[in-house]
Amino acid sequence: MDAVFQALAHTTRRQILDIVRDKAGLSVGELARHFDVSRIAVMNHLAVLEKAGLIISEKTGRTRKLYLN
């Protein structure tokens, strides 16, 4: 439960959840375009959200598609 609260504590991660909710199946690259930070920073936020069980990703080839869990 602490991991969930930690994940939700950051504004960018809450914004990521909102975007993925509205656009299920979005790729990491498409998601990164919504933010004024590096793709690596977005991927770090996604790792926290995945660890908390809030987001799942499905890898197809070189593309990771994102969904709410």
C-alpha cells in the first residue's frame, strides 16, 4: 500500500495515470511527448507506477503499450 501512495505523491505520475486512462494503449514515446522532461524521466516514473501495480505495459517488438491496471 505504501508503494501506491508513494507513486501517487508525484504530480507527473498522477498526470501519467490520467493520460493513460484516457488513451489506453499509448506507447512510451507518445506519452513522453505530453511532458517537458526527457523520455528517460518518463520511463522512471512509469517504473514506479508499474511497481505499485497502477500501470501495466505490454511489449510488442520494440514498443511498450501502456494500460491502467
